[in-house]
Amino acid sequence: MANPYKAKFITRDISWLSFNARVLQEAADSTVPLRERIRFLGIFSNNLDEFFRVRVATLKRMVQLGNKNNIHLENNPQEILDEIQMIVLNQQGEFARIWNDITEELKSKQIFLLTEKELNDAQQKFIRDHYEEVVSTEVIPLMIENIVSFPALRDKSIYLGVVMWQKDNTLKRKYALIEIPTKTLGRFIILPNENAEAHHIILLEDIIRYNLPSIFSYFGYDQYQSAIFKVTRDAEIDIEDDIATGIIQKLEKGIKNRKKAKPVRFVYDLEMDAGLLEYLIRRMNFTKRDNLIPGGRIHNFRDFMNFPSSIFNETTHRSKPFDHPQIDSKRVSDVVLEKDILLNFPYHTFTPIIDLIREAAFDPDVISIKITCYRLAAQSKIINALINAVRNGKEVTVMLELRARFDEVANIEWKNRLEEEGAKVLVEIPNTKVHSKICVIKKKTKENKWFFYGFISTGNLNEQTATVYADHCLLTANQKIMDDINKMFAFLEQPKTRHHLLKYLKHIIPSPHIVKKEMLQLIDAEIKQAQKRKPASIILKMNSLSDQEMIQKLYEAARAGVQLKLIIRGICCMLTEHHKFELHVKAISIVDEYLEHARVWVFHNKGKEKIFISSADWMRRNLEHRVEATCPIWNDVLKKELLDILDIQLQDNVKARKLDNELSNEYVQNNKPKVRSQIEIYKYLFNKTRQEQ
């Protein structure tokens, strides 16, 4: 039967820009500590860079290819691109306004970001010496007028465009480019000053600007003008269906090609010399329909995530993670063999995950460790523990997803290191990414029988991001759960011949496809209850909600009277307001100091709530093109803990924004006591720790 309510959807990319606007709101919020406001500007900038590298690049491909290739097309990709351009320009103006406010507040705190024209004599000598001693060997100017083939400028780099001329001959001008070596030297240099209470900082590019007469002294020019710009390139890697070429060779070729990929955005200083601007646009083959974004003097604000923190005397609410009360001073494996443990990052420490693997590496009764890895820390303790396990004679199998975007190079290096040590590394399932976060450890008993324990998580096995990403991880020895995870690894080891195993999991709900079918059935069950005028409700927390089939089913639920509560951090393509909805849909997004990354789904189920944690968002890619794992929570204590955390978040009236049809990003406001959920969750979990110790 045809769906009687054919609803529209919010465009995915426009919804994402609305999410990034919420990040910008944090930078604008004067109640947020100043260094955190600067960090949020950096996050906003980094997010936008990746958005252009991936989504805008994809839309441009759609415009070019149309239906010639077998690709999933957005409706009217050119219209979406035009709307993106308008929104980004508006956000750029808001960004500049916020940065101006922040620089004024920095000055009030005796923190000054100086340009090359604002230095005293001692500071001028300092940057001359600093340039000669530290910077000069990293600077290689390109005289671009003399280059027949214009160089492929690096993505993620910033460039100083330089115009040179003689005072008595303004018509004869020369152009040059300098790549600013921020990767090797950093962006911020603290300057000497006589006032001990004041802090003077200069950017690396401004040190180079000051030294332009020295750099180009050979040419005899006496007038210089310069401006910063950057180019954003298509970051998508095409993996050709060439059976003869291995995944490693394909990725290495793709990474190499990414450096020369088509530019999708050109961001420049509005004060750039008009002749140089026109020259650059022409040489890089940009058109008027391309994303040409004028801005201020500073670009690549993502570097400001590392703005010098030592100069601030501020405090934030970010408190030190604490040990889970049932693990404190105990062997993690001993505790997990007795009871299920739920770790809630970043409130709980990540250490138990590392310790669980480390203990298994030395346990003489442990036979094997199998684990999936997606994005790892730069100096991964997880990998070190796995290597030690191999050295101790354990069978170690690592499903390492090499195609984790922007982590491909690091993951190839991890693959090589693990294989050198003797671990078995799985790397490829054609057309499917492995995004699940699972681990199974096989151990023998005194009776020489086998049993399994391990974990399943909503977030990456990364001890660095675990300090800022809010996630849940279930540590368990429940054999029903572990048997299913073991079957998932049997599939991962031989995906071509064992694909059927995913259909026979009894408790873990996997994707591709299966989790979507199961969730649709659970929503249908709630709809039937609502139609009988019985209690029916669904709580969904996730990063993104964009799958149209799932949203249509949620529309149906809303029309039937199912109480829907959504906590969606990022993309939300669902219209949450409609006169045909029997009950108002409560939909919020929480953007605060920690990044809300967990996926938790709750179904009323006639009063016997079904609660799941998952690695999957409700996006087409997660539900149909990735291996994901969704795990039921059965333990009543842990179910209550998750429900309590969700309830705290649903009460947030400080950092929660309404997700409405207009993408207004209005803060939730009411007359109830102030609830900042991340602070209250910390208190809630910390108090539980004190009570259980």
C-alpha cells in the first residue's frame, strides 16, 4: 500500500552546515572560556575543510557525471551547491565577526596577536634571527610566472601569494608563492616582551612576510604586498574494480592522486592584490561557479585548535576522567568474567580497554585475540598491546579498515607493523567498510574448555579521542553476545564464503541491511501499540539521521502517536514539525565541550524496554554499505544507567538546540533549573563511583 504521508526531507548537506553553525555558536558564546572559543573556531574551520573535500567534491562530480555513471544522485546537485555557497559566505561573515570579538577579548587579557607591522625593535630583531636560524631552510619560493605547468598546490597547506615591484615602476610586477611550513614549524611563535603580564604572539606567515625583502633581495624590488590563501581539493579516493590490483596498491595510488585532485574551493584574503587574484584563479582553472571564498587575513583556522594554552589562566569544566568503580585497582579481565561493565567515555578512563588486551597478552590461558580497528591513536597503546600478545604466542587477528578517510596512510603503516610482528591483518571487503568496534578474546578453562570475553563499543579504539568523544563501551563475558561476535569475525576472515553467517546471529544485530530491517520492525511494533492507544515511545541518540526509509517510518510513527525523542548531534534530515503528527517530536542537538558520538536506541516494547548501543548511524552508508554491530543491553543496572544519561541529556537547557524544520538552532529554553548535560552526567557517574567504592 502506498505511503499516505509522502513527506519531504531536509537536504543532507544543508543540515550538516546547520550542525557546523552550532559549532560556530559555541565560539560566539561569551560564557565559554576564551581558549575553548578559539578551539571551536578551529573545529568549525576543520569541519568545513573536510566538508568541501568530501561532500562538495561529490556534488561536483554528480553535476559533471549526471546519470552517466552508476552513482547515487542527490536531487538537483547544482542547486545544493549554489545554496551551500550562499550559506558558507554568510557563515564566513559570522566567523569574521566572532574572531574580531575574540581578538578584542584577548587584548583585554593582555594577549596580543601581532602582525609584522606591529613589532618593537627587540621583536623585529627576534624574528629576523628566528627566520635565519629556524625558518629559512624550510622556505622555498616559487616564481610562478616562470612555471609553464602551474604546481599542484597542497591541500591542508596555506600559501603566501607575493607581489613585488619597484617604487618607481609600479607596472612591472612579479608574482611568487611561498608554502608556509606549519607542519614542521608550527603556526604560533611567542615573542619576547618587557611586560611580564602581557603575551605577544606572531603567526609563522607574518614572520615570513617581515622577511620578504631578504628572501627576494636577488631581484632588486623594494615594494612588497602579500596575502594568504588556500586550496581545498577533492579527497574522495576511487577504488577501481581491478581484481588484479590489491587494496594497498589502490589506496596508495588514490592517496597519491588525491594530492593532485581537482580543486573544489579557493579561500583568499579579501585584501589580495587584484592582479594576483585574477592570475591565480586563471592558472588554477577556477570558474565563477566554483567556490571562491573571500575572507580575512588568516586562513586554516584549524591550526587554532592548538593555540598556545599556557598563556591562559582560565579553567574549563573538563575534569579528569576517573576509574570505573568496579575496576579500580583490579584486573579488568577478572571483573569482566564476573559481570558486565559499561564504560562511559570521556567520563571514565579509557585505560580498561588497553588493560583488557594487555592482560590477555600475558595470560597463559588466552589463545587468541580478534579485534576491529578503524581510527587509531598516533601512538596506539592498543597496537602495542596486540604486538606484545603476538610476541607471547597468542593468535592475533586485526580487522584494520584501511579506507577510514584521511587515516589511510597511518592505517597502512599499522598494517605493515602488525604483519612484521606476525599478526594476521584483514584489510578488505569489496564495496563495504568495516565500522564495527568489537573484540573477542578466546580463553581456555581449567577443564580445557573454551569461552570468550571482550567488548563492543560505539566509538573508535583511540585513547586520544576517548578523552573528548562521548561514547559507550560494553565489556562482557556473556557467551550469547560473544558467540555472535565470534561469528562476525568468522565472516570478516572469509567474507566471500561466509556472508550468510551475519543472518544467523541471534543477539548482535549487524549491518549491512539486517539492522535496518530489525529497527523497522521495532518501530512498527511501537506504531501498533500507539494505534491501540497504549504507551509507545522511541528514544534515538546518534550522530546522523539521514536514511529516507527510516525517516519515513519515523513519520509514520509520529502520525500514529508514538512519542519520539531524538538526540542527533549532526545531520538530521527529518522534519520534526508537521500538523499530521499526533504528538510533538522532541528533537535536540547537544554541542558542548565533548563531542557527542554515542549511538543509543530505546524502544518502549510494552514496558519491557529494549535498549541497544551501536556503531551505526541511521545513514544509508551505515545501514547498507558498512559492517556495523548493534548490541542489546540486558543488564538492568546498565539499562538504568543508559536511560538516566539519556534523561539528563533530554533535560539539557544550556547546550541543547532545537532541531526544527527551519534549522534555526535555537537554544532550548524553559523555566526549569539549568541543566548542562555533560556536567551533570559527570556528576552522576562520579557520584555512582563514590557510592560503589
